[in-house]
Amino acid sequence: MGLRMSLGVTSTSATFDGSSFYRHEKHFRLMALGAILFCVTGAILFCVTPSSAHAQLPNCQSLLTFSYPNTTITGASPSAGGPYCGTDTWHICFNNLPPSCQVTATISPVSGSSIGVTVWMPTQGYNGRYLGTGNGGYAGSYFDSELAQGINDGFATANTDMGTSQCISSGVNAQLCAEFPQSWIDFGWRATSLMTQFSKALITAFYGFAPVLVFCRLLDGRPASLDGSATFSQ
């Protein structure tokens, strides 16, 4: 049965057929569902995830020519992964590290400063994030157990010698760094800050997109480095 409705104040009227309305409503719902499925399917097809984006990574050794201000790339080599034990004091061992590209560099922002940085970038299982790691004591060398743990968790991971290698080579004593004032500044904050900025640029060049999250995991005794990283990294 049709239902007659009055529209406005004129004599124009229209017949409202309930069964016809529900047929059209069902049709519109199907169209809407189809549109949603199309959008979802398109998002899946065209979405680029970190795991798929590094399928066409550049040759690791090509990073030897990577250019960054006040920086010299000293090494860039691929690692096949597999069993690995850290050479630092922790000697953490891993059964099956992912393959990675490992880059070392020296950053010298001013005369008297020499900051060693190494970045390990997994070529399988990369989670799209950057992890800056800390060091121990007065540094002077890399903490590769942290680097290995980082790529094992899927992070592009960096570590720095804190810029103290030239004074630590004379003996592990903080007073010796007084003879190298720029090294003392590097140790205080600059090494961690520049490590982060350089690593982000390198990671972006290697993977073709910037890391989604950037943060540092520092070891005990590094409050100054933490302050420097939070204040100066970009």
C-alpha cells in the first residue's frame, strides 16, 4: 500500500512506497560496502611497508661516497649475519643476526674533534625505526653488543666512541681528556647529537625514506649525553 505525504505548503504531493524505499536502501548499502572494500584493497595494494620498501636497497659499498658535512666515511661493508658475539666487555652472543650494511665514519665539526660513529642497518626485517645506543665508561671504542641487539630487534642502529678515542688511548682516566678540550665537549653532548643527525641522513639515503621513530637507548652514566641528544638532535 502506498503512503501519501504532503510536501511543503503547495498542493504538490508524492507517493512514498515503503517496499521500494527498502529495496533502494539495500542497493545503496551494497554500493557503500563495495566502495569500502575498494578503498581497503587499494590501501593494501599501494601501501609501502618498511619490510617491502628495502627490497631494492642500494649496494652497501656505494655508501662510501655518501656526503655529509664535516664527515669522512671510513668504511661501508655488507655483513651476511648469522652467529655473532660482541667484542666489547658484555660479549653478548646472538644465534642468527639478520644481514646488514655496516658503515663507519669520523665526524670532525671543529679542529680537535674526532667523533667515531658506526651505523648498522638491517637488510632484512627492518622495522622503519632508528635506535641510537650508548656506551660505557669513558668510551673511546664502539659497543657492538648494543649494535647487534639493535639490528636483531629490527632497528637501524648507531653507536659512537663519544669522541674520546684520542685521549683514551693514553689511558682510561677522565683527567687525560683535559688535554683535549674538544674531546671533552664531544663526550659531554656533541658526539651523541651528531651521531643522531648523521645516522638519520645515512639511513634515509640507504632505505629511501626517513626512519619513522628516532630515539636513544643509553647506558648507565650517560645523563649528559641524554641531555645533549634530546636538546640538539633534529
